[in-house]
Amino acid sequence: MRTSTLVLFLPLACSPAWADRISELPPPELCAYKARLYAAGYYHYLQGRSRAEVPIYWHGDETIREKAFVTQELEQAYDLMDAQRRASPGRMPTLDSFADDAYKHCMAESETQDASRP
């Protein structure tokens, strides 16, 4: 009896570790997280670091999706900075406006997705 109870309990005890925190974030928190990643990308971009040189400190319990999310957002921030630098040489946005724009864009996307759901 003891073995069967343990076998049934173990998957329940481990399930929070499998949870994807990115998927669980409500839109305002997800967008704030994206804006912070964009701000980090902006900072390192202006320091002349390549995307590969941006230090990411993992806690050790991130899912593959969470790592992919962070990596993708940093890459998008770098791509956007490259595009803005080419479009307007010498006229870079401020850190605050860059992060604010990322947040606003994310919130607009989430509102559009919410409106399209039945």
C-alpha cells in the first residue's frame, strides 16, 4: 500500500516544476517582463556587446519554453535596435521610451488576441 500511495503522490508533487511560468503570467505582468528584457537588450546593445555576449543568469528551474522566450525577446530587442539605427542614424530612442514602446506593443497585441477569442 505504501508504494502505490507514493507512486500516485509523486506526479502530483512534481507538477508545479513542470508549470510554464510564462504562460501563467497575466498580460500586464508578461508585458512588463518583456519590457525589462527589451531594456536589458537595449543597454547591452549600446555597450557594443553582441547578442551572444549578453549575460543571462538562469536559476536552474526554467523550462525550455521559458529559456526560448527570454532568448527570443532579447533577439527581437537587438533586431529592433538594428532597424532603428539604420532608419535613423544618430537618433536612438531613450531607454525609457524603448521599454515603454515594447510594453505598449505587447499590451496592444494581448488586447487584440483577447478580442478575437470567442
